[in-house]
Amino acid sequence: MGEKDVTSSKKAKSLKTTDPSQNPYLSHMYDTDVNGYGNAYGNDNYCGNGHSEENTLAHFKRHATTAEQAYKAEDGPNNPFTSQPLTKKYFKILQTRRDLPVNKQRQEFLDMFHSTQILVFVGETGSGKTTQIPQFVLYDDLPHLYGKLVACTQPRRVAAMSVAQRVADEMDVRLGEEVGYSIRFDDKTGPKTILKYMTDGMLLREAMHDRDLTRYSCIILDEAHERTLATDILMGLLKEVALRRPDLKIVIMSATLDAQKFQKYFTIEKEIERRTLRIEAPLLAVPGRTHPVEIFYTQDPEKDYVEAALRTVLQIHATEPEGDILLFLTGEEEIEDACRKIALEADEMIREADAGPLRVYPLYGTLPPAQQQKIFDPAPPPSRPGGPPGRKVIVGTNIAETSLTIDGIVYVVDPGFSKQKVYNPRIRVESLLVSPISKASAQQRAGRAGRTRPGKCFRLYTEAAFKKELIEQTYPEILRSNLANTVLELKKLGVDDLVHFDLMDPPAPETLMRALEELNYLACLDDNGDLTRLGQLASEFPLDPALAVMLISSPEFYCSNEMLSLTALLSVPQIFVRPASARKRADDMKALFMHPDGDHLTMLNAYHAFKGPQAQADPKGFCHQHFLSLRALQSADNVRMQLKRIMEKSELELVSTDFNDKEYYTNIRRALIAGFFMQIAKKDGTGKTYKTVKDDQSVLLHPSTGLSTDSEWVVYNEFVLTTKNYVRTVTSVKAEWLLDIAPIYYDLDTFPKGDIKTALQAAEKKIQRRKAMKGGR
Amino acid sequence: MLKLVDMDTADNPTANPPEDEDEDDYMKMIITEPATPKEKETYTQIRKRKAREAEERGRIKPKAEREAEERTALEASLSASLLSDPELASKNKGLAMMAKMGFKAGSALGSKDNVGARTEPIGISMKEDRGGIGLDSEKKRKFREEVEWEGKRVKAEEGDYRERVRREREEVRLEGQFAAAMRVAERMDGEREETWAFEAREDEETTGWGKKRSISTKPLKQINVLWRDLVRKREEKERDCRMRYDFQQSFSRLPTYDDPNEDADNKKAMGKTQTQYVPVEDLEEEDPELDRFNALEPAERLERLVKHLREEYSYCFWCKYTYPDKEMDECPGLTEEEHD
């Protein structure tokens, strides 16, 4: 009897937590009417008292708030920040908020917050830290009374948007007013905003114009354990800003327990009684809601991790009790393929072995949001009453590792790989590679199984391999990235001594050297390492320096309108869709836009078609018919608009060559070189291979290209490092243009010997001959 | 070092008077290859060479070769530090900027308190298949083990082989010694029989010496098994030889065929008057006693024979000496080793 009660209450609880509308990461998906103040019931109960306390926070003393005071203010009846009556929905959410683990330590948090400038906060996913801590801070920091803001950074755009929406609901305000978000190319904040969720990259950009971040009274760096490039740079900056602004509060939030590194990094030196003391930043840890997870290893290493993963998933479905499965794979293609295979095998199991129904969902970054949301659908019920339980399988990338919380997962299958960005300054290649994960990552993955009840994690490698082959921590992004953009930002941020800039994990010296060299070739930095005018201008654009320089130089080539479109197209996900089920048709459709001289031009053609009146009449239908991604095109449109604004502000002319002019496409191709002269490859002999200029790496044109291999010289947008090296998005160019447009990079006196130099010398002679002929006439 | 070379080349032309130059040049003269006047290529040769070179350039290398080349090129680029080549580094403007900021080659970036800062970029390793984590190292481990095991096996076999060869050589040597001992034994036995026969005849009629030793007609089984093999082999050889001879001599007939019509002269001419060869009577018979003896190890057979010689004839096979008495006082012992 009692037992039954426990299970039923448990079920109710799990039902409550699996309700996606309660998930802070998904709140942007749900149209809620919490913000409609008019239809709030139950206000009458409080109205009488409400008037007497016009502003519940008026008597609060800044940085002296107690949890008790805050609770009282939260209890209403009026919204302490807007003085509006609180809605019923607010109180409903308040109830769940009070259940969150962080809430138990609110006073502890406040005490620590009061006593220190920099605080490290560790809370596992599900502790509620992302939504609650910023609110705890609001009630203590009272930014609205001081004309300041509280900022909370997120590594991902989607997270910033969703969490902002959720917190707006929790605070009973309209998104974009008291609570807003700011991400690249999208800003939803207003004059009333006191809490701003933003990507870490956005805060960094803001710092470029406001080095002391004077708008903010408190900055919260969330998900610091992810160690994104921007977070690392921000930490370095904040260390310096903290010295200049003793009033600024900083909270570093991490989901993993390696917080000592953060504490140590934020050590401050204090002089007490003429003695310098080194004090580490204090730490507050809040346990998450976790259950034990049993970990299983394989006896022997797997020959094919994908095949082994599919086998494991199906075995779990056949033999294990109820509970959903989360499988980690590396990329879109692998995931889609796995989903298909699991679904096929499961159908057979259902038919032949009376297994329960199984639903399979993919999950990766480029998946449309509507499809991403499906992962929160509840598992299917048994096909007949009393039959074997149904379950869902989510096959995802490492998005599912920390940032997304999916309840109901009991089984985790971890093959131990993920796709990671790598950069090597020696070959100047930044690419995504499948690599083994770290031990910390593996632990995070396992933890996903224990969210609802005790779970199991199946690691598809041996225990010895786990101990010996996996590195302790994933390398932070700063060690795996081309730093040209970062260096430009740092320069703009006023960091002149890049060598001694105190980063948590400084990159290899060669990486900085390459970045400086690249910026020098792009004429963004002079030989002394100072920002040039072009560099100043380029740093205004939230783009890679090469793209920014290309855009800034485009008026000289009479095609700034086109380059603006192209830059936008290169900044968004792939616009051409090529579903596995209709490859041929997709290719046929792409052929309609194909330009023989290059993929950049093809993209531009597609965009122009999309912007045509016919397509705009029914954009959705047009995209569907032509296998174009509406989402990518729309976001390209948005990016274009933002960039256009910056162009106008920077007084860069927006011009076009007449479309009927035979130089129309030539100008565009020449303008590409102005930014991408360091990404040129020349055909090697008579085969299909190309050699990259200066770095001398053999590459092939990516199979997706519409360019024939006859082109002697190509400019490429991306180097794809796989077992074969590809260059993707290529357009043919001419050697003469290279010498003409980028004479410093193509200075033949210093150019390394080889075929490429010989070819360039021939081109130079040709130019001289032509000049001589012209001069003679 | 570099400076020294510089001084040498820079100072020599100015410091040394022209008279000394010859001598100087002589001292450090470089002996060049005798200059063969370069043969002028004919037009055809040039054309052929050009065609060959063009073909080489235009040849599409096999995929595997190309991929291997690419991989090695990539590996080489990845492993070479940009700072290691001082000439290249000195030209790098990025590095020059860093130097202005106070960067010293070999040090890391960041705060000096940060001891864990890296100086090398993170390595890149390309995953080429879907092998699980630990598979590569497992493969390597297995491969290593296999190689080790193979090494052991080869070594073990090598030991066996040496041992076998040594044993075989030893056996051959012992067989040789045994054969020699057999000959000694037969001779001694023959001599003794003769002396006995001589003494017996001397007793009856003193016909003196000159008596030829007849072909042994003694049945093999009466010969001591210790050296019977020698006699047997000789008899067999004799028989084979005889049969071959007879076969060749007697064209179409059986050698033993006695044609009654043939006249005596003819017979003589054909070499048939000779006594027909008669083998030892039991040559064709089975000899289990000998077989048993031969099955023994040569060392054993030799030992028995040597013992026999000592006991019967006071002869030491190793001393090669017949001692006057049974005691054989001066002989060091029975075995070969004792005679070393």
C-alpha cells in the first residue's frame, strides 16, 4: 500500500519534470500567457495589502539582503520589480522554483556573495543555477535602483534565448523588458532591462566599447566549465576589470567539480597588516539531483564503435526494464544513419520478438528547433496493456552532454568519441575531427543516466582504455582555435601585451605568432603590432578578420552589396539541403543555381533567387521545392541586415556592378581574394589534387563543389581535415589577381621555391608584358 | 663555428698576398672529379629526355603512393615547430611583434605564475576508421606480443637447429671412428686367425709363407657382430659390383648361364673361364642380431668395440697401440675424453 503510494508520487514527480514546458531550455517553444497581466486571477486576495507596499524592495539594503527577505518579496502580492500584481501562473512556477536544490542554499549564497568580489559556484545540471542564481543576485544587487544591469553569459545562443524566456516567465515580466537576451545578430533588451542573458561572445564584443563593463553591477559567467574561447578571454579580462572596479561582482558558475582551477585562477592578493596574502576565490557547491549510475565497460576494445553502439541499444531495449536511452555519436550523418538502422532493427524486434515500441530521435546542433523539441516527447506506451514497455532512444552529439537536460533517461551508451574543433598553427588548419572524449566528459555523459532514477551507463571501451587513453579534461577551445579573431578583439579591448595576458590556459606561442602574422598580412596590424585603421574597422564586425577585410574592401571592387550577401551566407549554416532520401533531386535543384566559376557564386545565385519577388511570395514553398534551407536563408537575411547597419555606420559604400556587365562576376571573384588570399590552392600537375599555397598541403575539391577541376587556381572558404583533405566552397581565381590584390603575401622575393612560385613568376611576366605593350602604344 | 668560417672566407683574399695564394690553394685544394666534357645532347636525346621528364611529371601516381606521400607531408608539417628554424622565424612578423611584447623563444605565454602553460600546440590525430577507444593500442599490444613471441620461437628453433647439427656432426664423427675401429678389429682378428692357422700348419707341414688370403667364405654369422657390419657391407658392395660387371659382360644372357655348345676358347675370350663369383652363403639372409646391434647409438657401438679390442688384443683404439700385457698400464682409460 505504502509502496504503491511512493511509486505513484514518484511518477507524478517525474511527469512534472518531464513536462517540456517546465524545461528552462525550451521555454521559447511555448506560448504562455503569463505576460498577459489582464487575465490574472486571484489577485484580489492580495490587493488589499498590495497597495501599502508600493515597492517591496525599497527597504532592502544593497548587498545585505537575506534569503528570508527575498522570499517574502517573492511571495508578492505585487511584482517587486514592476509593482504589478503577480499572476497565478507566477505562483505556480514559484512553487517548482522553491523545490530546486539551489534554493536550499540561498542564504549561504547570499552570505558568500556579500563577502567577496569574485565567487565560484558549482552546481550540477538540474540544480537550477542558471535560472535562480541571477534572480538571487537581482534581489540583492537591486540593479534597477542603481541604473545597472546583471549579465549572465551562456556559451550557446539557443540557451541564452530559452533561459531568458523562462526567467521572464518566472519573474512574471515580458521578455525584452526587465529580462532580455542579447546574442549575435539578435538583441532583445530594452531600457527597463535589469537582467540580461547573453552569449559570452556578445559580452566580449560589448567590452570592446566599454572596457570596464560599466553598465553592469554583476557579471555571471555560466557554464564556465565548457571553457569556450569567449569565456576564457572574458575571465582574463574580468580579472583585470575586477581590480579597476571594486564594485563589480563576479560569479563563475561551473557544472563540474574541477572548480579548484577557477578558484586558483581568481586568486587575489590582499595586503593585511603589511603582509601580502594570496586568497583564492571562495567556492560554493550545490549538489544536483542525481541518482547512482552503474557503469559497465566492454571486455575488449570494439572494432566498430557505431555498430557496437547499435547492438548495445537494441540489447538494452530487449532486456532492460523501462527507461529511455541516450546514445552519444559524433555528427549529423552518423546520427541520422544510426537512427535509421535502429528503427529498422527495432521494427523487426517488435514483429518477431514481441519487443516494446521504440521511438528514435536524432539530436544535433543544426537540427531545426521543432525537431529538436521532439526529444522531449514522452516515450511511447506499450503496444498492448501489460505488454513490454515502450521507450525512446535519443541519438545525439555532445550537446546532450551538459547543456540540455532530458528527463527520463536511464540508460546511456557512450562510445567515447565526439567531434571536436582542432587547430594547428603549423599547417594553419582549423577543422572538426572525431576524437576521443576526456574522462570528465565521460563522467558527464554517465551522469545523464541518473537524472530520474538510478541508471546504467554502457561505455563501449575497456576500463583500462578509460584509464589510460582518455585525457583528464577536454582541451579548452582556446587551445584548439585559430586566434586571429581573438587577437583582433583583444587588441581592440586594449590588451597590448598579448604575450603575458593572463589566460587560464595560454595557447602555444606558435598559435599567437600565426594569428599576429595573419592579421599583419590582412593589414589589420602594422609591423609594431598596433591596430591599423583597417584593423579598427574590421574589429567592428562580428566576423572573422578575413571576412571582415573582404567586406571592407568590397566597395573597391564595385560589389559591396554582393559581398555583403555572401558574407552573410558564409556566416550561417549550409543553405543547400541534401536529404539522404532525395540526393539526386536535391542535386538537380542545386544545378539550377550553379555558376561554373565557383560555389560562392552559386550561393549568391540561390540567395538572389530567394530574394526575388516570385520566391518571396511563398518563401517556404520555394525553399521546399528547391531544396534550400529556409531557416539558413532567413538567418542570412538577418545577418545581412545587421552587417549592413555596421557598414553604413562605418561609412562604407554599398555599390553593385550592373548585372549585365561582363565584369559582374569577375569583380566578385576578385573581391574574394582581398580577404581570402591566404586560402588559395593551385592545381598540382594533371590530376585532381591541389596544393595549398605556402602550406603546401595536398587537397581535393570537396565533392559538393560545382567547380570543375580544370581551374588552375582556387580560393577556398574552408579546409576539411579528414583522411582525405578537402577544400570546401571554392571559386576559381587567376594568378594575376593574387599578385595584384595581395602583393605582400605574394611577394615573390620571399616566396618559398616550388611549382607555385614558378607559376606565379610566369604570371608576373605576363603582367609586365601586357604593361609594356600598353605603354608602347 | 659560424664565425670562424666567416673569418676564413672573408679574410683570405685580403690578408694573404697574391704570391701565397697558390700555396694556400694547394693546401686546401679541393680535388674535384675529373671534369668530363659534357657531351652535347643530340636533338633526339633532348626530345627523349624531355618526353621522359614530362611523363614523370604527368604520371598519375597510384592512389596508395599519393596518399602515403600526402600523409608524410602532413606529418612532417605537423611535427616541425615554426620556431625551430631560426631563419624562417626571423622573417616572421608575428614573432617579431611577440618579441616586442617580451616573448622569449622556448617560453610559454601567459602569466609567469602559470606553470602548466604549454609551449607546443595540441597534436592532431586523424581517426580513419570506426575502431573503438583502445582498439589501436590493443592492436599494437597484440602486434608487439606476436613479434616477441615470434622472436622467442625463432630463437628456440635456432637453438634446436644448432643442437641438431651438433649432434649430427658428432654422430657422423662417431660413425667414422666406429668404422675405423671395425677395420682395426677385423684386421686384428684376421691376423690372429692367421697366426693360429700358421701355427697349426707349422705344426703339420712347414710350407712357409706366401699363402694368399682367400676370399672370405666364412659365413657372416660366424663373424663377431662388433665388426660384422663392415664385412657385410663389403660383401654387398662386392656382390653389387660383381653383378654389374657380369651384367655388362654377358650381353644377353644370364651371367651364370653355361652354354654347353660354346667352345673353350671362346669361353676364355669372353672371360667366362673365371670362377663364378660365389657370395658368402648367408649374405642374403636376414640378420636380426646385426640389426639389433646397428640400432644402438654409435657411441655405444664404439664403446663396446673399443672394450672388445682392449680385452682381446690389449689394444687401445685411442692410443693406437697394442700393449704388451692385459693391464695396459700406460693407457689413461677407456674413453676418448680420457685421452685428451
